[in-house]
Amino acid sequence: MKAWAMGWKETGEIMEEMRRGDVRRSTTTDFAAFDGMALWEAERRPPLPTSGLIEQQRLFMKGLKALQR
């Protein structure tokens, strides 16, 4: 198990370095393409029935009650 875990640790480090290299080599064109895809997806989705503020307040109250225990 220890060897397996060390293998994944090393793999994770290699993958992180690859990701950083990809970000360093990216251009504004790359980001514009991603932005365009995100906007296209957002426009395809139907609007949500609410703004989410009620759910946010519910979660805040849940967190407050947990802190008060």
C-alpha cells in the first residue's frame, strides 16, 4: 500500500507540473475560446426558478445553529 501511495504522490506531482506548464504556455486566444464555450453553455441552460438567495440563507442559518452548539 505504501508503494502504491508513493506512486500516486509522484504521479500527482508530475501532473501538477504539467498543468502549470500548460497554463504558462497558454495564450489569450486559449482563454477566449474557453470563455466562449462557457458562455455558450450558460446560454443553453434554462434560467433557474430562483436566484438562490433563499437557499443561501438556509445554509447560513444551518451554519449558525451548528456554531451555537
